[in-house]
Amino acid sequence: MTGIDRRTFGKLLAASTFVSADLAVPAFAQTKAKGGTLRVVVTAEQPSFVDLFGNGAIPAVQGELVSIDFDMNPQPSLAERWDITEDGTVYTFHLRKGVKWHDGRPFTSEDVAYSFETLRETHPRRRNTFANLVAVETPDAHTLVARFSAPAPYLLGALSGVGTAILPKHIYKGTDLKTNPNNRRPIGTGPFLFKEWEQGSHYVLERNPDYWDTAKPRVERIIVRVIPDSAARAAALETGEIDIGHGSPIPYGDVERFLASKRFGVETRGYELGGNLHQLFFNLDNSFLKELKVRQAIAHALDIDRLIKVVWNGYAIPSPTAIVPDLRNFHDSTLKHYAYDPARATKLLDEAGFPRAANGKRATLNLTWNPGMAQQRQAAEYIRYALGEVGIEVKILNFEFSTYIQKVYTERVFDIDVQNLNNGYDPTDGIDRAYLSSNIKKGLPWSNHTHYSNPEVDALLTSAAAERDPAERRRKYVEFQRIVHRDLPAVNLVQFQRLTMFNNRVNDHTPYAARLGSDYFDRVYLED
Amino acid sequence: MSRNRRILLSLRRNLLQAIPTMFVIVTLGFFLMQLAPGDVADYIAAETGAASEEGIHALRVQFGLNLPVLEQLFAYYDNLAHFSLGISPRYGAPVSDMIMARVPGTLLLMGVAIAVALLLGFAMGTTMALLSRRLPDRLLSLLSLVFYSVPTFWIGLMLIVLFSVHLGLFPSGGARTIGGPSEGWDWFVDRLRYITLPALTLGLNYVAIYARLTRAAVIEAQRHDYVRTAIAKGLTPARVIRRHVLRNALTPIAALTGAKVAGMLGGAIVVETVFSWPGMGRLAYEAILAREYPVLLGILLVSSALVIVANALFDILQSLLDPRVEVS
């Protein structure tokens, strides 16, 4: 099997852009026939459809306050427009009029206020987003005023459908949020009605005839099937039983074969809000890894281009820094990977006082990898090979997910942890948890498990979170990236590309918004 | 002893054994889950991608995971005594609802798979016995051995590649056409198309066992006097085989089928995953991964009940087939 190099990847990107090229001619797109059933595949079942606790959203049913475009800018949806005061602490949202919940009740500012206040208590990420929210006012049914005690520059990015669920207050008020039946059979204001859920098999969405944008949605029905096995997903796509799958539904190694048949396309956009980052973390309490020169040596021993080929089949771009290229407002593109140079790595290790022993080894390290993503295992094997070349023996510890969490975050059995701790839509979302010294917390998943502690970084991250001026905010995050690039508590490897595989009869499935693959489906249409 | 009395005795014995068996299974299952690293609070916290210490603690308190282990176990027994299987921590739904939605799927899959295995096994075994030590015997023997030794998931995938991807005869997964026919002949055909490959995959593994057993039983039965008498009476060979040979060969097969039900339930997990068949096996697998012990224990309870019922049925069947089988 030949890997796809980065140039081919570029072509694929261009090709996938071409597929949705009729975006540029919306008038033409509007005339496309309505109807048909779109069949979607997902890899795992979500335990809930209302994102109260960070355990599963369904924007296509829920609706969203704002949409985020490919440039990461908020666009109107349920909120038609918004004003932000000069000091960045008061947000006034002007909501769309005449919008109805799927049960016919009117959607009002009360619902939005209730959502903000509820998610502040229940949602693991929105707890941070709304931490400084001091008051929510509803001067009238279509105006919402949110007052913060400090500027909240990250707010709008969090208000898309995958970030903030807009809850029907009349359904949730005064009930037990965890067991409310609406979590399993939701109503929303979105383009699709939730019809049925047969657990372990599928759920069905149907076109909302009263959707506020009368030109949408364009398909009549969506069937979402759960197929846990990747080979079975590939077969279902191939037989035409499935039209589209998000989040890399088939193994990366199969993509080329699918594209060769001309019946399928691949789309790499739509995952920008994830800030997908593949990195390896060091356990800084390890006496060997404590030495900066050792960590530099390890960085020099890794060939990123090779990693992109063997692990990601070309579907990744280098991300030498902790903030990925997709987060373009913050990513520092001047930083480069430590050059692949085994000789230099060897020299650094010698200098650090770890010469090869008689058996050719300098040290033995335990490597853990996150089993949540299949590629991590291949990455672990590549790293074992690459470090072996410079005399570091790597023992790979294989754990299933729950055991992995326990072993890595409670028992800390790792020396090197191969990970995909993603950035999220904003550095506050994914970076703080891994680098703030205040987040060194035993037993807490995705916390600062390297035990990296740098007061300068703490100060930068804390002040950047509340920085009102975009340029100044960027400056602070760039500064942060440079410091961790120097200190190397982690080697950042690549921004990997999640893939959407689709049958060519499906059009406009990734129109503009970045929704982590759980698409809104309002524009998608089928061609036979 | 009358036939009915024998059946009643058999039922009573099975019932008396059922309760302690299920108690032991649930208790063992509970402790096994305790041995596995991590708990459902860890899993939920990791699944959400961000969590706080307070959040995890709150989850533990909510699910009673902060209590001493024995107290948790007694709380579970207490629930059971009130005929409740508890609430799934991840799904926030009653465990009994979640399991009951999956039981029919698994039962159907197993039932059809057993039928497939028995039919194929009989046919192959009889052919092998009648042509014993000749080429067809050797070939069929080899074939059944292949089915027996090749991993189930591989057979499943190969059947998908051949019958779904290349020939387009059967769907590659699922249990029915979603939004398809809901009654009548069309419904039946639709369900049949979906169950063929999974049931064949699950059944093929057992074909070898039944084929070997049938072959031995038929060869054995052929030596008996009553078979010689039947032939001497001038009965056609087909009738001799059907009435006199196979019928006597059925007894050991019925006994074995009963014993294999539990193993089949295990094999169903793999088949359900490969064919995205909504059954209990996958639910159990996911419950183990997420450390959801109320769900897993519920499944253990229901599946042990199923196995016990199946065994009782096969006991009865056996005593009907062969009046000499005594119920102790």
C-alpha cells in the first residue's frame, strides 16, 4: 500500500472543495429538488441527545444560537445579531422572531437564559465558559442580555450547536435533568424532528415543516445507523446501504481504494472546532525525562513526515506547536519541529549523561497510548522504533479505555503518553487543562498529567483567557507556544484530519460550518 | 413414571437450581467489575472530554460509587428484591427497558443460528456417516473443521464481502429495513434477508460439532439390531435412516445443544458487532467498557435466566425423545 503524501493530500483537499463548489451559486443550489432519505453512519451510540453533561448533542434537532464558519467566525442562526459593549463584558443577543419549538411552543429569550444558567451548573466545558456570567436578563421575548464579570472573548465560539445546547425551558424547568425523557427523545428548534430511537440500531430524523428557514431542509428523512465495526462500515458504504459517515468512518488505509472507485468522495473540512492534535506527553517526574536534553533528543529522533505517512496515510499536517494550524487566530506558524536528526539526538543523550550501556540501551521507558483512536497504536509502534534507533528502549503498555484512564491519570504508570488531547474551538477549551499547574490533579482525566509547572505559562494562560483585544490575546498565546516549545513537556506531532466519507449522490453535506462532523444537514441534498 | 410427572420433576429441579445460580452469577459479576480498573464516573468524565474533580465526585455520590463495596452490593440486592434492575448511569434510562429492547434480537439470532447449525450439522453428519471413510466424508470433515477453527468475525466479514459487497444478495448489517415493511409476507422476507448472514456466521461455528456428533451417532446406530431388523423388514434406506437411525442419534445432540446455549450467547457479541445487530451481547460489551455495572449485572441476570430456561426446555425435549432418560 502506498501512502498519500502531502501533495496528494493537497489535491484531495482541492477535489473535496470542488465537490461542494455549487456553494458559490446559491441560486442554483436553491432550485435543487427536495426529498429523499439520507442514510448516515456513526461509529458509536451517544448516550444522550441533549448536551447537558457533555455527553452528546444533536444540533440538527436542537438548533443553534450561532453557526461557526470555516474562518471560525460566528454567523447568525437563532441569534440574528448581537452587540458587545466596549469593555467586552455585556453581550446583547437579538433573537429570531417567530421560531417555534417542535411541540409548537414559541422559542423565546427565556429559553436561552435558562440554557446558559443550567449549562453553567451541569456542563463540564460550559462551566468554564459561563464561569464569569453574573446576570442574564430578558428585557423582552427576543432580547437577551448576558453580563459577565470579566471579558469573555471566547463566548461566541462556544455558542454553536455542538457547544451550547439551547434547552426548551418548559420541558426542563423543575425536572430531574439527568433522567428527563427529552434527553432521549429531544425536541428543539432545528431543521429536523427527532422521530424514533431504537437503541443499538438507529435513530430517525424527519424534516421539520415549520423550520424558520423555509427553503430548508432539503431532505425528507435522515436515518442514522450505529455500526461499531470499521470493516462493516466500509462494507455498508460500499454496498450503498449508507450514504455518508463522519469522523473517519473507515480505516485511513482504505480511503484510497474508495476514491479509486469514483463513487465516493472524501471531505476533510467540518472538524475545525475540534482543534485535532496528536502529541506525546512526557512524565516529567521521571528522572531520565526530567533532563531537557533528553526530551530534545527524543524530539530530534522523530521523523514527522514519516509519521504522517505510516500512521495517518497522509491525512495530517505537521503541528509543531501546542495550538494547531486550524486555530488560525492563535497558531504560531513560525515555530518548526525539532529537525529529524538521529545523530544530534544521540549526541544530546550522551551529553545529558546517558551513554549506551553494554547492551546498546540508555534507558527503558513505558509508553501508553489512548485507545480511543485506532491510529495511536500505530503511532506508539513508530515511536518505539524511532527511539530504539537512538538507544532508548520503549515498552508499549496496551490498555482498554477505562483501564487507560485509570493507569495514566491516577496511577501515572507512563513515561511517554501518546495522546490526542485536542485544542477544541479555543485554547481555553483544550490547552488550559493540560498546561496549567493548577490542573495537576490526580485521578482527573485529561488533566495536567505531565506535572508541567511554569508560573510564566500559568500567568499567560490565565490573562489570555480574559483578554479583550484580539491582537493582544494572540500575542499571549504565541508567547505561550514558544515557551512550551522550548520547555518540551510534550512533543506536538501533527494536526490530524478527521474524514467525512460520502457517496457522490450526497451534496452540500459540509456547507460552511464546522460542527465536528455532527452536521446540521439543513442544506444537504441527494442526487440520483 | 408418567411423562407429565417427569416433566414436572424436571421443571422443579431447574427452578430450584435457578435461584442460587443466578445469585452466584450476579455476585461474581459484581466483584469482577470491581476488580477492573476505573469506574463509570471516570468513564463519563473522560467521555465528556473535560471534567473537574468536583464533577467526578458528584457523579460518584450520585451513583453510590463512594459507598463501601459491600454496601453497593447490598444496595443492588435491595433493588433486585424490589424488582428493579436500576438506572443506567450513562443513559439515564431504566436498565430493564434497555435490556428488554435487546432480548428479542438476541433470542431471534440465537434461535435461527441453532436451527441453521442443527440442519447443516444433520445433513453433513448423515452424509459423512453414510459415505464414511470415502472422499465426501473426508472433504466435509475438513470443511466443518475449517468452520470450527476460523474466528467468527472473520467468517462474518468474508460472508459480507462475498454476499453483500460482490453479489449484493444480502444487506451487510442491521436487523431490518428501517422504515420498511412492518407486516405480512414482505416483512418476513425483509427480516429473513437481514438475519441470514448473521445467523449463518453464528451457526457455522457449531455445524462442526453437530456434524461430528451426528456422524458418530449414525455410525453407532447402524450397528444395532433394530436397524438390521428394519432393513430386513424391507424398509427403504431413507426410512431406516429417518425413523430408526437419526431418531436415536438425536438424544446426545439435544443434550449438547442445551449445553451450548450459554456459549452461543458469548459468540453473539462478536456477530452482533460485525453485523451491527442490536442485541444484548453488544450492550454487555459496551457496559463492560464503560464500567456500568448495573447494566452488566442486569444482562448477566437476564442471560442466566435465558440459559436456565433453555436448559429446562432441552431437558424436557430429551425426556420426550428418549423415555429412558431419567429425571433425578
